[in-house]
Amino acid sequence: MGLLNQYFIIVCSIGCCLSHLHLSNRHCLDGPNFWCLNNKTESICNFTNKTIGICGYSNKRCPVTTGDSFCKSSSPLEFNGGLTGVDDGLFSYYILDLYWPPSNCPLKYNESTEFLTYFCSPYTDINEPGRERLALHGLWPTFSTSGNYQGWSQFCSSANHDWSKCHINGDLCPWQNATKNTFNQVDYEYCLSIENRQECLINPTDILLPEQERLKLLAPGYLGPRNLFINHEWTKHGSCCSLIFQHNISYYLTFMLDLVDMATRPGSLTYEYIQRNAGEKVGLDYLVEALNQTAIINCNSKCELDEIQLCMHRDHHTGLPTRFVACPPGARNNSDSCKKAHCEYVLIPLSKEHRQIHTDDYDFPSIWTILLSIIVLLILIKYLVLLCGACYHYL
């Protein structure tokens, strides 16, 4: 009987361990434990020797690597960045990121000075159809977050291609003509283009030309010089869902444009609460609630709308983004720049010329003013006629 009990205990222990391992593996990307890495989580998630850095929002080369005390600590500082070189497909949900061109682009695009501003192109100029509507930034595979941290996979690798070299640490480009303090990911990608590093470049004729008309409206920044925008979005983000999109950049771009069209067309929530409120201030909390908690609103320092991040479910069967979902609390807490800037209201700016036109509209008299003026004029004419009649009789 004692031997049977021992056997039963051993079987249960093995079962519990396997169950725990399965649960841990399933939740290894569910922050904040993901960012509080230790030997166990690295082993479960297969992150050994991977580069863990804050280059997502940093202008410098990543100072943080696996094994550093920052990543190993039990209570790291606010950490918002990407994990470079992880396996393709290792993410939890998507973010469809849309930007507001009037907050990001000049009235008239100048290729000589704005060529590294990916959002802008001649099609973000004043009076262009893609100017004052939400435009595509990208579709981002993202880790699930339940705590105060978030992160994403970036420059991923697969059996088909290793895109990690397209990251600033890839050393595909000479570092001459740049200082380490100012040379950032954007500069690196421009260098890749100048150096014609084909392993990080796409063929614009095959990818962009078939969608050019829709790009003008839905993603005008993608028509900027040297195709830097699509190169960046595919190598950084598309590479991490490459298998899902059959390693086909055209499929990836077309799918993104379809999502933007769906998310911004008349009748959509963003159209009703952002597009139709252009030129106005909207309460931040009201806007978040109106968008059903599916959007993270980002502002610039003036509390003007900069971007919105729409959270999308990853389908369990196809892996594709299928529907909008409420954003994880950790992602919202860490990414909402409007709240960090203490913005109670979000201004959805119009272009300056359009603001002037709208301002001038108020100088025109309203219909009631016109009617009142007519009535006063008629009364004056009446008294003038009576006065003239009195003068006639008197004479």
C-alpha cells in the first residue's frame, strides 16, 4: 500500500510539473514577468542569447543585452521596447497604428529636408486627399501585457530569412560619417538604402506600384523617397508575422490597407469620433470610451492627436488580425502619451490654411443676422417713405 501511495505521488508530481511548464510556456510573454527575465523564463521562451533592448523608442544603439542586471532585476524601471531576433510568430495580438498627418507633416513636403520623416510625402501636403484623415503607420505583432510593461517582437528570424541584421546592431552599414550619439535606427535604414543592402530592401515596383492609388489616400507616407517606410515596417514588424502572411510583402501591405479602409471609412468609430471632430477638442476619456477601449490615444506635447493604436485579436486558426478588441491594461497604462502629458482634451488639428478658412467662415453673417438686417432696413424704408410723404404734403 505504501509503495502504491509513493507511485501515485510521483505520477501526480510529474503531471503537475508538466502542467505548470505548459502554463508557463503559454504565458511566458504575458508581462510583466516577460520583462523580469531570469534563467527559467529565458529557457521556457527560448530567449537565450537574444538581444533585449529599448530601441523601440530610443535614438541610440541598444545598451541592454541578455544577462544585464537591468533585465534580470525583479523590479525594472518602466520598460517599453522591442525584442530583436526572436522567432517569427512569437506574439500575442496586433496593433494597427494610424497617425494624423496634420500633427506630423509640414504643409508642403520638402524631399531634401523631410526625407527621413517616414510619415510624410507629397501626398501629405495641404489639400491632398490623404492629408486630414488617419493614415497607416503599421501593423505590429505585440506581446500581451497584464502589468505595467509592454513590448514587442522586432526584426525577427525564420527559416525563410533572418531580418535581425536590419536592426541597428546588425552592422551592415559603415559607421563612418555618423556619431554614435546621433546615429539612430532611421539613419541606419537610410544607410542600408544608400548602400543597396538587398537583404533589407523591398522591390517597390512589385509591392507599391499595384497599390499606389490606395496608398495616396490610406498610407501616403509609404510613397516617400527610397521606399524607407515599407522597408522599415516589413523588416521591423512584418518579419515577425511573416509566416502568417506567407512571407509575401504584397499580401502584408494589401491586408494592412484593407484594415485601414475598414477602420476609417464613414460609419466606423474612428470616422465618427475623430474624422468628424477634426478641428475640435474632444475629451480624452470620452474618446477612449467612444472607441470601446480598443484604442490607445497618443498626443504630442501640445495635446494634439498624434497617433492612435487600435488593438486587434490574433485569430487562433489563421493567425491574422480579425477584429478589434479592448487593449490590454498594461499596454494602455504604458503607452497612453496623452495621459502622461496630463491632457484632459485632445485637439484634432486641421491644417493652418483650413483653420483660417474655418475662422473666416465665422465672419460671414448668419441667416438670422441677415433676416434681422432686412427687417431693420424695411422699417427704415417705411419711415423714410412716411417722412417723404409728410414733406410732400407740407410743400
